[in-house]
Amino acid sequence: MAVHELAELTWEEVRSLDRTRAVAVLPIGALEAHGPHLPLATDVVIAEAMARAGAQRIAARGMEAVLLPALPFTAAPFGAAFPGTLSVAPATVTLLVIDLARELHRHGFAALAIANAHLDPAHLASLSAAAEHARAEQLLPVVIPDLTRKAWASRLGEEFATGACHAGRYEGSMVLAERPELVREALRVALPPVPASLSVAIKDGKRTFEEAGGHRAYFGWPAEASPEEGRARIDTLGEILAEAALAALAPERAA
């Protein structure tokens, strides 16, 4: 089966799709500070790469995969103090995803799979609320693999597992693989590590990057990033997304 870009299709081409066997894939990121070396759109770049990789695997398993345009605005209160970060209310994100699920359900799509690259707790809660509402309303499945859960996190490398992975080696590698021209390379290679764990800080009640120890809006080991690691992480994210989507549709498809 094929991977399609919804925005590039005509309405008649969409009509011709077997939408009962089509998974809509929505990349979601944030416009948020990612250190002095990575662009505000880092999460969007990663989410789009994850969506493409996941869509290719979904199509290879006999389903149609339809890529939606990325959603770049969401709740980002942890980075809100940094210029350029655009944080919207979590309820806004929840309502938007619910409305999108309703529309995709109305058009007969089999599932909505969200390629999410933004891990702010407020954002994750907004997506979880949308998926729960879709279940209650008996809409199509809304699939959101939560990368903070151990089963997924254990597949994403040592830095990710530490929780010190905002604009560090993990994210920096994927931007180097996808959009190297956006990386301020001279700054990146000179940045010292910030090993403070965001996940621990969140558990301890911290609510901003500054409180968590990220005074330049990065955590981890940015100087160790590489495009080779980035390509490997994108492949893994695609596998995770496809596995979650296919399992939601029929458990035997994920086998």
C-alpha cells in the first residue's frame, strides 16, 4: 500500500482511497526553546520524521497511510519564559484533536495515529484527554504512544532513558539527520553537558526549564549528537508508531 500526503491529494483522490484501511498520521510538536543551537521547531522536525517513518511501516503492512500536516502549536509551559516559545492552553489542544478525530471518523478512516515529539506534561495530558474522549464517543481509535513509558523509552537510547534529553544528544541527532542546516553547529559542539533529568524534576514538582536546571533551555549531551544516531532514532520512533497503530486496529497486525 502507499503513503499519501493528505494536503496534496484532491478530494476525488481521497474519495478513491479505501479509508476503512487507512491510518491518518498526525505529527505534533511545539514551537519551543531548544537551547542556543537548535531551532524552535525541533519537535516539529522530529515529529514529521517520526510520522514519515511510521507511515512507511504502516503501508508496508498492507494499510493505507495518510500523512496530515503537522500541528506546531501546543501546550509548552516548561519553556514559556524563553523568547519564541508559543504555548497554548492544553484544553485548546484537546478540543482540536477531538474535532479532528470526529472529522476523520466521519470520513471513514480506520485510525488516527499521532506522531508526538513533545513531552511537556501539560501537552501529554491534553493528548491523553483527547484519546479518552474519542473512546467515550466511540470514534475511530486515537493512538498516541507515550514515549515516557518504560516499554518505549528503553528503545530510545541511554540519554533518553536518563530524562536529560531536551535539545541534547537524542534530539540534536535527529535534527542533524533531518535538517542539518538548522543546527548552529559551532555552538552545539562547544556546549557543556547538562545532565539534570527533566523526568526527575517533574516528579519533584518543578514546572519550568529554569527550575529543572536548564537555564539555556537544554539538557543532556548536545556535543555528542550525530546524524547516524539521528537516523537510527527516527527508525525506532517509526517502528513504535506503526506498532501502536496496528495493535490498536488488530492485535495480530503488530505481531
